[in-house]
Amino acid sequence: MILCIETATKNCSVAIVSDNRVIAQSAERADKFVHGERLHLLVQECMQTAGLDYSGIQGVCVGKGPGSYTGLRIGVSAAKGICYAAKLPLYSLPTLGCFDMTQVKGDEVIAVIDARRDEVYAQHWVRKEGVFHPASAVEAVIVTEKSWEHLANKQVQVIGDAAEKVRHLHGNSNWIYAENAYPSAKDMANLLDTPAMVKEDVAYFEPYYLKDFVALKSTKKLL
């Protein structure tokens, strides 16, 4: 049994997976991040649904990013806390692989997460022997007409909350867009026990932010 946690976007999600099968899941999506308030409650809901306590869990797997600085920090902190308390191993998966790719018709996927303005976090995935594998490094991409032009004539599914930013590219009818898709703990099940899953050091593991945190300036006037 693996407890999966994915919090890199506005979708805060938890799942319990056994032999790549989801046996319990819980998620909450909100425009305002509720991860700090809700994550531990979602974990409790999943554990109760599965009829488990931590003695029945063999490890914790967390989406390592990139994504929201705040969301990642909350998810990784929770995962590490559970591992410390229950003496469990910690694993990570790339957030850009934690989408539902089971309905993808072709063999090429570009996963994209909003990174604000004209930028997206992106990764190219390719299906081999029925399983999707990363075909590129994770990148912070400023979307231009040259983005992914080497895939312009292929059948590609663009998946993620930043798909709309990519829609204008190449004028290509071979590209399919899944705009309202978010990475989710339940979809981590397909990548467990693949090379994408990495065992981490609980003491030293940090999220993969990719970019430095930039605080937004307040619009409130000082008194």
C-alpha cells in the first residue's frame, strides 16, 4: 500500500494505491489554495475509507513538482512528516506525469502546468509498451510559435491547466487539448514502480520548484 499525495496545483489530492490499483481517493479543488487546511483531513478520509492505519502503509509517494511553491511546500512537508512519524520510506514522482493519460489515443503527450504570464511548466511524454515515459526534461517554457515545432506534424495530446496557452500553436488539427485536467494523486498509480518513481532521503528531500519563488507585491496602500 502506497499513500500518494499531489498538491502542486489548485487540486489538493490524496490516494491509497495497492498493486497500481486505487483503493481510496480524496481531493479538493479550489481557486484559493486550501491545501494547508484540507490536506491532513483528506489523508484521514482516505485512511478511513481504506480501513487502514499507518502500519498498513508501505511508503509515501509525493508529487515533487514543479508547480505552486506553496502547494509543493505543504505537500512535501506533510509527506515527510508522515514518513518520520510512521518510519516509512519516501518516494517522489514528477508532477507533470501525474495526469490521467489512460484516455490518450496517441502516443505523444505534452503536459503543461500554468507558470503565470506566457510561461508554462512542461514535459513531453511518450508511450512505450503501454506505459508513458518522459521524453524530455521538465522545462519552464515561454510559449512561442517555435515551441515544440518538432512535434508539429504528430498527433499530440496537450494536457493540463495551461493547455489554453498552447492552443494557438502550429494551427495543427492533429493536436488535442485537455484544458481542465489537473495532476492528481490517483493518477500517480500508473507510475508507481516505474523508473519515474524515485526513493528520496526523508531528511534532505526538497520539492522541485524549477523557478525561484517570487512574492506578489501587495496592492494595499500603507497607512
